[in-house]
Amino acid sequence: MKLIEAASVNRGDINLFGAGYNAEIRDCGLRLRLTDACEEESIELVGDETSQVGTYYVKPFAIEVEMARSVVCEKPDDQAWVEKVLEANLDYPLSRALVIQPIASTTSWLGDAGVASVALAGSPTADDYGTAVMAARKLWFETVMTLNGGPILHVPPTLVPTLVKAGVLQVNQDGQATSILGDRVVIAAGYDRAGANVFFSGEIKIAYMPIQSNDLLRRSRTNDSVVVANTIAIVDTPPCAIVRVGTYS
């Protein structure tokens, strides 16, 4: 599925975002244990006595698309078309914003210091990936608890064949991927960048303003016209609920 299909999406108003906000995270602040009913002995399963509710910072960022063409080639629907094409392609910039820091100070992304990781061999084989992905999933369950009960597995498209070979993913005839353990799977083009890798996350919230564009701008010096469409968006997921396979670069 796409990121925008796995997330809780709000096509809202800029007033929802402001200049950014501190989000509360309860999912990483829980302590789960097995306790002897008669003795004061416990086995820790998730967290420990230091676990507590925390916060992380989310900031809005702009997504812009620009189209320039010769003035003599203008079409009357250029402005409307650019707005529609941005709306249809939002999954790419939104998913890229999850694996790079889209704007300074935001912590809701793959490379934040609060993100946990498991080791991956320097020149990993499919078996290495399979082992690391299962280790990351195990670590996620040892540190995070959500209302949905399980993580979302995020996969760059270029790693799909490797994970299929590793037995982690299955892909049906319609191109839909499923995890062998039943986890939700997001395969997003924006994840394919240098240094990106497989990761698990908790729940994700996406919000963005209605697409807007400028009036047609004509540049006399170059004899062309320009349409710029944009939106303001947020991608909100707690970094402590992300477990990454390998290092981030």
C-alpha cells in the first residue's frame, strides 16, 4: 500500500499546524510485565521502571510543484491541471519526508536520534536482510505498544526483490505486498534514496492543506508562463516508535 493509505490523513487547514507542535507519545512510555501473583517478582516484557510518557516535535513543511512553458503554448486548464497532478502525486514527497528531515527541528523522521536500529552486514545478502528485519520487528515489540497491536513495515521499492527472496514479503499478481507475519506493508517511491533502508513504525498521521496555485505568472524576459501549486503538510509519527534496519546516512 501507499504511505497515504496506511496513515490517518486529515486534509485540513493551516490553523491545525501553526509553526509546529509538541506531540505526546504514550506508545513508548508503557511498562508491560509478567508478575507472580503471590510473590513480588516480575519479568519485564516491554519497557522498565524508567518508562514514561514523552514528547516529540513536529513541524509543517511546504510541498511545491512548478510548471513553466512558452507563452504561446499556454492552455486554459494549466493552473487546474498542475493542482490536480500535485494532489495525485503527494505520496512521493510525503514518503520522502519520512526518510529525510524535511525541515530543521522536526524529529518525526527516520534519522532522528530517538530512532532505534539493528545492525546489518556491510554487504548484506537476502538472508542477512531477513535476519535483520526479524530482529527489528522483535525490538519493536519489546519497546512499543499501540492500539492497533502491531507495526507498519516500510520498504523502499528497490529492496522488494531482496525481501521476497528472504521470505519476508510476498507479492501477489496485483503487485500488492504482504508480510509473512501479517504486518501492514508500505512500499513508497520516496523511500528510495541513498542510505535508506527497511524500517518499522508505529501509527502515522498525515495532514495537508487544500492544494492552491498562483495566478499564471508571465515572465517577459524569457517569454514563458509559470504555474506554481503548493500545499503545507505534516508527517507525524513518534521517532521512539521507529526501528530501523541498519544505519542512516
